[in-house]
Amino acid sequence: MWLAIDIGNTHQHWGWFERGELVLAADYSHSYWDERVFERAQEIVVASVVPDRLERWRFYRKVRVLDLDDLSLRGSYETLGVDRALNLLGAGYRYGFPVLVVDFGTAITLTAADPLGQFVGGCIMPGFHMQFQALHSHTARLPEVQLPEQLPPPMAHDTAQAIQSGVVKLTLAGLEQYLIAWRLSQPKGKVIATGGDSALVYRWVPHLFDVHDAQVSLWGIYATAHR
């Protein structure tokens, strides 16, 4: 077995592969560390959008650290986040190109590739929790809220629900317009939802996506390491 690790802004995403199959995936806090993993894994491949998180991994013989230069993504630019590139490569490996990946993480990112697998662009906006935190931090009386389990109504009757409705409804409305435009340009393309909040969003609005796959970044590491 070998291990793929995607270290994000909020947590570590680990995936164990065996014979080309992802057999186990788990999320851990940044403080999590298990020396026994070096005994069990034949190889460990690590990538991170936060460079400082990689330092401890570079000293181990079994560990290979991936940077953007290691990824076979044509058309990318120097400051493209390795997480976005891995999402795109993993989605293309699993579902084919053209593809657009919507990552609902600390930030919400959209990243697209054309039928030849070449990066064609995307966009970045604050994630749901970042928007909630900004409203709480930069106002005198607005409370900090969390994502609701149910899609909030457009017309709320209390402050907390009004914040949830504003952030969620307007974010999803903008996303839908973006996806409509992309589907018109790539009628055969797929839209993949991933990231920490993606399961909830997919439950709310499944019609916006073709697939929900929380593991595409791990598959991007796998595809890169075994291309």
C-alpha cells in the first residue's frame, strides 16, 4: 500500500491506495502525526497549498513531495495552487476531459480544463465559513453562524438565518450562472463537486453537478505519481 496526502489550509486529507484503488480516506487536523505510517507505507506522496506544512515531510526517505512543476498540467501559471491543479488532474483521470472542479473548502475555487486536458482558467472566492466570519468580525452585532443542514429560505425571519440565506443563496446563484456559461462552452464537460463543504452543497443542489467526489485531489496525486 502507498499513501497520498493532500495538506490544505484547514486539514490534512490522507488516502491509502492498493492495486490502483483508493481503499481508505480520512481527514486529520494539522497537528496529527503518526510515525507508524512510515512502517506501513511503501511510498508516501505529499502535496500542499501551504508550503510550510511540507517541511517535516522532506526528511523521510519514503516521502516524495509534489510541487506544481511536478504536475503535467499544460497551460497553468506559476502561482496556480497545487491543490487546484491536483483537483483538475484527479477529476480528469477519473471522469475524463473537459472537466470543471468546484472545490468547497476554505476558499471556493473553480478550475477548468479543455477536452485536451489543458488548464483554461477558473476563479476563487471566499468559502462559506470565511464569509460568515467576515460578517461577524467586521460588524458590531452580527453573530457568527454555521452552515445549516437544510438550504435556507430566501426570506429569513431572524438575523442568523438571514446571514445564512444571504451567503448561501447568493453564492449558489453566482455559481449557477458561472456553470451555465461553462456548460455552453463545453457541452460535453463534467462538473465535479469536492472539498470539505461539498457533501452538504451537493445535497442542497445536486442538479448543478455531474459528480460529487471528495477524493479528487488524492486521485490527482495518484495520477501524477503513476503517470
